[in-house]
Amino acid sequence: MNKYNTITLTTSFVRGQFDNRDLLKIQIDSIDNNKSYAERNQANESLYKNSSGAIGYKKLFRKQGMELTADLNYSLSKNESISRLASDFFDNAYLPLSKTVLQNQEGTGTSRLLSWQADFVHPLKDKVKIEAGVRAAQRMVQNNNLNYLQDPLSGLLIPIAYLNANFKYNDRVLAAYGTYAGYIGKQLTYQMGIRIESSTYTGTLLTDDTKFSNHYPLSLFPSVFMTYKMQGNQDVQFSYSRRITRPGFFQLMPFYDYQDSLNVQKGNPGLRPEFTTSLELNYNKRLKKRHTLLISGYYKHTTNLISRLQVKELNPIDASSLLVNTYVNARSAYAYGLEFSARNPINKWLEFSSTFTVYNSGINGTNLSDDLTNNLWSFTGRINTSFKFSKDWTMQVNSNYKSKTILPRGSTDVIVGGGSSFGAFVQTTAQGYVDAVYAVDFALRKEFLKDNRASLSLSISDVFRSRVSSIHSSSPFFIQDVKRRRDWQVVRLNFNWRFGKYDASLFKRKNQRSGSEGVQEGMQQMQQ
């Protein structure tokens, strides 16, 4: 509009399709030494569509650094899916126990997301500023799933109404925040902030009009970040924060999923959010020849930990005993440890970046069972090696190892324990442990044209096919080991060409997720 006011309009259209094939082999050992076997072939076809639009407003003021931004986002996602399952059961001699059991699952879903956010930045003087903002978001989701099971006598696929997962829910979040950044002398800088948040979740089972809801009242989330600069290119950093993690889409769905008869899945609509308090102290040293060293000590304490749990229930089909994988709120969890990170340029063509972490984690589930506690020492290591053969050629090798743990460090760990959900979340368990995993990734890049405006990259993930997710669980009812490879080796060839000029600051927003939340939600539904 002018040099002080800018309006940005954005729209996107996404269409995706998944065609997955799974083969599951199961061996069952009972306490009377009898063995049985099962094989399940599954074919999934899913179609996903998303359209979204956003309008953004940015106002600059005459005072340098003072600005106001506001965003309004809307997205609509639709998905369709069908799963065809064929299960065979065998006795100890691997002879068929019955005919192949056929099962179909058909699903459709719609998700709407509307969000609004405004942020204001007011610099008071050099390195001193105030920031404040508000945000409101509402998500409306409806899912319909039909289940068909083969009749053993007629061979026809019969609709099984009481297994249908038909529901809708509304999820609303209201939040506001404020921060103050300043300094004391020339050595100490700090930022203090607080966020206020409230959310409401209401759902309805469309099959019988049963309603469930969760209301999370106003909660405060303070944070403090401080940096003290010392002589000799070194500094010390301290941080304190409190955050909330609400239950995910799959964790709340109150339906039985029988795709794997040994890993029946069921969500828990009564789940409450987690609250985590974190303390961290860092020492950062910049050495000669661009070498760096970072040492971090941290402590985290979580209440109402969302954890995976297997419980015994009555099978709604035939009233037999059934082990069900569900999610519960354990009383608390903790983790503390040390992390060492270093960057070591050996010469112009070779550089290492490495991280090593050792930590102790524990889960207290005594609110669920008197003896349900778990703790374990774990460690992780990562080394990234970069080779620069010339100004145009670069190669990277990234290797990492994560030992056995019950509370994975970081938010990128993926553990899947059967069923149909893809499991894109950090898995915690109060009844066992997550097994060790290691992997190596490789990438090669060639840059060309003037000023390296273009590049061609080749990457290979999981070079040795070792990235396998595995979880061990045990209780008075069972001992179980489940392994799954979520992604096989993937080879990617990517071409990048940068041309023209644009002002990236015009598109900068405080809320980077707002435009993609609808896409992420729709992708989750399609994967279900």
C-alpha cells in the first residue's frame, strides 16, 4: 500500500495420494509352550485434498523496529481412504487353521481450521523491547469410517456397525503472550515472558450421539532466558520455561482398531494435556580456528504425562478377554542429563559436527497401578561429517545412535506399536522401553551457474537399512516386542534454482505454523 503498510494474500491447493502395502508376520508363544502364527496382507489407498487461504497485514511505524502484524487463515481438508486386509492363521506345524479372513475399512473425513493472530513489537531503546500478541484458533473435524468383515459361512463382506468410527469434534484454543527483553551492563542480556492459554475440546460419537469434552482452564506459562558474556569468547546461558502438550488426533479417538488382532488400538477422549517445566544451563566456548564447544545441563519435569499403556478389556465382538493399546495420563515423568556439542573444522575441505548426550529418565504411573514405575539411563550420539572437494562440490555423511530409553530425547523420535496409525509422535512407555536404533544418511551437492545460483543434490537416507523402530512391553498379562520400519531407504534428487529478488521481510510472521496446520491435520486423518 505504501512504505508503512503491506497486505499479503496467500492461497494454496494440495492434492496427495498414498498407496501403501504392508505384510505383517506374527508368531505367538503361549505359557503352555503352544505356538501359532499369523500373516496379514494389507493394501491402503488414500486420497487427500486441501485448499487454504490467508490474508496478512503488516504495519511499520516511523520508529525503527516498531511494527504490528496480523494474520487470518482458513483451510479446508478432505480425505478418502480404503483398506483391504487379508489375514491367515496357522497352527504349530504352520498348517492353516481357517480360511483367509477378509476385512475392509472405508473412511471419509473433513477438517476446517480457522485461526487469527496479531503481534506487536515496540523497541524502547537499544536491545530493549516489548512484544505482545494474541491468537485464536478453531478446528472442526468430522470422520466417518465403515467396517466390513467376511462372513465365514457365506463368504460375503458384512457391515459391522459397532466397529464404525463415526465422530466429529471441535477444538478451540485462545492464547495471549507478552515478553520484555533488556540488558544489565554490557555482559548480561535477558528476556522474560509469559503466555496465557485456554482450550476446549468437544466431541460427539455419531453412531449413538454420545458426547465427550475436555476443558482446559486458563493456564500461565512463564519463561526466562539469560545470557552472560565472559572474556575469552565464552558465555553462559540459562533458561526456564513451562509449556503445554495437548493430546494428538489419534490419541483421542475413542474407537477400537482391529487391523492387528494382537495390537488392538483405542484412543482415550478423557486424556488431559501434559505440562512440562524445563531448566537448562549452557556453557558456550568459541575456540581458535572456528572450533566451538557447547556443554548443556538440563532438567525437565512433566505432569499428566501422555503415555502408551496396554490394558485388559472385554472384546465387544465376543466378550472374550482382549489386550488393548491405549493412552493414559501417568502421574509424572522426569529427565535430566548432560549434552556435549562440538564443531571442528579440520581444514578447508573437512569439518565435523558432533553431539553426545547422556541422561536419566523416569515415569511414575502409580496413579494407574501401585507398581507402575520405570526409569533408565540412556545416551545418544550424532556425528555429521562434511567434505568440500572444491568450491562447487560438497558431500555430507550423517550418522546417529540412540540407546534404549523410555523417554526419547527430542521430538523427532518415531516408535510405532502396531495398528494403522503412522505414529508421528514421540513415544513414551511406562511398561517397557524403546529399543536402540542407529542410522547413516548420505548427501552429495553440486553448485553451478554464476554466484552458485543453481544446485543439484543427491541424498540417500538410511544407507545400511538399520533405522527400525522397536518397542518392548511387559505386564502380568503379556510380553511383547513390536518392530516396524516406517520408511525404507529413500533416494532423492533435488534441483534448486534461485532467480530474481524479493523482500523476504514482507512475508515474515510471528506464527509460522498457521498456514500449514490445516494441511498437517488433513494428512493425519488420511494416514488414519
